[in-house]
Amino acid sequence: MLDLAQGVLIVDDTKSVRAALRDFLERVASINVCGEAAGGTEAIEKAKQLHPGLIVMDVVMPDMNGIEAASVIRQNGSQAHIIVFTLYADMIGPTIAKAAGIDEVVSKAEGASALMDAIVRIVTEGRGHLN
């Protein structure tokens, strides 16, 4: 089991995606999921309440996009690592991601193995590719 004692917060507006990520992280990777959020505003509140060690967040959400939410989460003082897991990874440049405090950007098209690789990098190196 990876050392993510504080747990992972999953943020995606699609319930089935959140369920699939939870299943993958908990059953396959033995990682504790501490909570879920359906949008950026809820992610900010859950990050304050739960103090996750890692946030896996989509970009396109109805109330606030993941880039904006990541930036607010950072402004609120969260030390959580943030991985953006999105279909639009190629549209997020490193400058924008770094400015928002995002550690990794992973394409959903690359699948769960690419997400797991990013998590392992963060856990073993203490940072993502962008930091």
C-alpha cells in the first residue's frame, strides 16, 4: 500500500467516473479514498474538511473548473498533491498547471496505469513532473 495515510479526494462531475476511480484506488491499488466531490466548489470545501494527501481532479466541471479549484485549494494553504486527470490534458500547459499548484496532468485516455504511475512518482519523489 502506498503511504497516503491522509487519503485521496476524488473530484469529477461524472458519478460513474468517481465510482470507477474509487474502485481502482481502493481495491486495485489499496489506497484509502477519504472523499468525493462533484465539482470545483465542493472540492474546495472537502479539501478544507478532509485534509487529503492527494487530490485527483477533472478539469471540466459545471460550477468551477479544476484549474481554478486547484488554485483556490492552494491559496487556502492545502499541501495536498494535486493530479489533474482529464480528457483535455493536451490543452493544459505546464505554465498554467504550475501556476495553479498542480503536480501532474494525466490524460484519461492513458488510463488508470498512467494515473497510478503519477501517484507513485508523487509518493516516492514527493513531487510530480511539474514541480
